[in-house]
Amino acid sequence: MNGVTIEQRVAEFLRTLPAGITLVAAAKTRTQGEVQAAIRGGIKILGYNYIQEAEQMVAIIGHNVRWHMIGHLQRNKAKKAVQLFDMIETVDSLKLAQIIDRHCAEIGKEMPILIEINSGKEASKTGVLPGEVDNLVEQLSQLSHVKVQGLMTMGPITDDPELVRPYFKTTRLAYDRLARAKIPNVAMRYLSMGMSDSYQVAIEEGANVIRIGTRLFGPRMMDTTS
Ligand SMILES: *Cc1c(COP(=O)(O)O)cnc(C)c1O
């Protein structure tokens, strides 16, 4: 790809990233070699959408990097997810959080989680509606092994990042509202939004975690985003 290696691309991306922004490399479909090149370039956090793919890569790479679940988590995969991941960014129901909490209790682990917001209010999408997040977070604050640390959103997929801005704004409003509510056992520390085409807009709207795939690794052969 233009003679520039993944390692160089990652290093350059990190060099230009504003201070205080955490980069998650969205690594779905990437080979072991590509992922290792990204780590040489400076990647500290790998994001995965599927348990099985993450499991294979964790077995190879280990825990010198951190692992974030960024895809929808099925309840029957929660036990495995709890073993593999350092953060689950996509919790969107009390039921799922309770199952994560129970599996964490079994192995004595605390799991930082983000609440996924369906900011576009799309019927086809996972995530909790912006108007329902406060109630959900209140309930999750009661769980002892799950720690709400912030919010995550995808927003509608479009070619024009300006069209996603309103959905990032909506998510930021919920984030600020929850921060002001000062719910015990809940911290609004991470706001995860923005992908390769939209991360600049996301940062303008307050994101401090961005999840980037294509811009680091190049185009995916088979796109599994949606
Ligand atoms: C694939 C993916 C990304 C990154 O997408 P790119 O457009 O390749 O940067 C971010 N977040 C999630 C949840 C993803 O599945």
C-alpha cells in the first residue's frame, strides 16, 4: 500500500493524534503478521468483534497489549469474553451485564464496561436508546464486578462524516448528563466514538477513545462492519 508499511502507518497516526486520545486498533479480519506489525508501530489496545477471532489472536499475542470487545456480545459467549477481554465496550442490556457480572464473580475479575448507545435509533442496530441509558446505568451501578466507565457509539454508516456528527453529539450529551449525575460505582471516563472516516469529527464532539481499522491496516478484503 503506497510502499508504506502498517508499522509506519500506525506510528504516523499515533504521532498526529491529539494528546489524551486513546487509540483502539479495530483488527477484525487482519492476519497475525498485520496485527504484530501494528503492535510494533505502537498499538497498545486491540479491538475485536468476534470471540473466536479474539481468542485465536490472544493465544498468539498474549496480554502485553489490552483487548477490547467492540462487537455485539451474545449472552452465551459472555463467559469466554470475560476471560479474554480487558474491557467490553458494547454492553446494552441489564441481562447481558448481569451475566458478565456473574462470570466475573466466578473468576474474581472486575470488568470495565462501556454502554453502547444506538445513537441513530436504528431498528437494525444494537445498543440502548439515548433516552434509556440513564435508567440502565442506574441499574448497572448495583452490580459489584461490572464497572461502567463510559459510553460507546457507532452511529449510522455513511460516506460523509458530517452526517454522523449529530449522533456523536447525542452520545456526548448523554455522557455529560451521566457524569453530572455522579452515580456511585459509575465513572464517565471514556467516550468511544469514531472510526477511520469519522474520527476527526468524533474527537471534535468529545471522543477520547477512537476505534480505527482501515486507516491503520488498509482496506478489508471482506467488509464485516455491518
Ligand atoms: C470495524 C470497526 C471499526 C473500525 O472501522 P474502520 O472504518 O475500518 O476504521 C470501529 N468500530 C467497530 C465496532 C468496528 O466493527
